[in-house]
Amino acid sequence: MTGCGMIDPTFVSILSSLFGSDMSTYIVTVTAADRVGIVYSVAGTLRDQGGNILELSQTVMRGCFTIILAVEFPGPRTPHQLAEIIAERGKRFDLTVAVIEMKDEALEPPVPNGERFILTVLGGDGIGNIHGIAGCLAANGVNIVDLHARVDGARFSLIMEAFLPPDLSPGTVRAELERFGRDHGLEAYVQHENIFLATSEPSPVRVGPAWKPQGDAVAPH
């Protein structure tokens, strides 16, 4: 131990070799009023406790900071105690922390062998938009894994990543969403992840040699 609540990295390595594959994974959720330094505080606390961050998602919504992390530890931890340590280390941020342990049975994919698609819905804002869209997908066994939606004035926009069952065609999903959209002024688009990435990721831009002005010429801005 190197200090109050801190674990020496060498000790962590020894634990890892002792436990081998006996690793424990926890989902950590932290919310607070948005402030600079929250990620630094949370990540540092998890590091000092011997945790390795496997995945995280963080956003600020209407001034509220939220982060969710999947963290792996060499051996079991007590969720309540881990939450208290994170909150105590970040007490100047007044953090609300929740920790749950990932059970082995929870690691089975809800849609085995499903393919990832990107779904986009655009149109007018209306009460029940997200509920209706989610209902169309749930009725067809589609599992939503990442979802972002916002209202800008009267404009509603939603983009999500979802797994479609192998026996479900994208056309069926699109038709279901379009059927809902016709009654609510919405347009839906469904793309396979590979197509979405191929058309959305930035590509290298060839830059020619720098233009050298002659005499008193002024270089264009």
C-alpha cells in the first residue's frame, strides 16, 4: 500500500499473476453537476484501486455530467465500498456513484450472431417519438446498444447503433420505422455499420506544395 486508499502498481501486478483469469468486472456510473476534472478524479481513483478501464461513455446533458465505465479488477471488490471510495476522493464534485458487478450470465449477447446497424431518425419533435421508435425495434428483436437523441427547437434527431437478428432484414426495420414515421413526421434511415463507416469516416486529403507569392503578391487566406 502506498497511502490511504491507494494500491501500489507492483502489488496489482502480483495480484494479477495470482488471480490469473479470475478477474472481476464492475459497471461504475457517476453523475454530478458538470465540472472540470471529474474524469481525472474518477479514473485516478479506479487506477489507485487496481482497476483497468475496459470501456467508458461520457456526456454532459443540460449541465449534468454523466459517465459509465466498465472496470476490471484482479479479484472481487465490494460494490458499496468501491462507490464510497470514488465519492470520497471526488467529494469536492459532490458525486453520485453507483457500482454493480457484472455476472457471467450477463455477458451473453442478447442478439447472438447479430449484425450492427446504424439507424437515424429525423423530423419534427413530438411526445412519444422515442417510445414509438423503440417499440418498433423491440417488436422485431432489435437490441439497441448506443443511442443519442436531442431536440433543437422543433427539430428532432436520433442516431443509434443496434444489433439486428440474423433473420431480420434491414428493409423490414426500415419499413416499420417508416410506418411509424408517416404518422409523426419522421424519416428513417438504416445502414450497415460498414457502409456507415465507409461513408462517414474522414479520409486523408492530399495537400499540394505551399504556394509561394512572387514579389509583393499577397498570399490568399
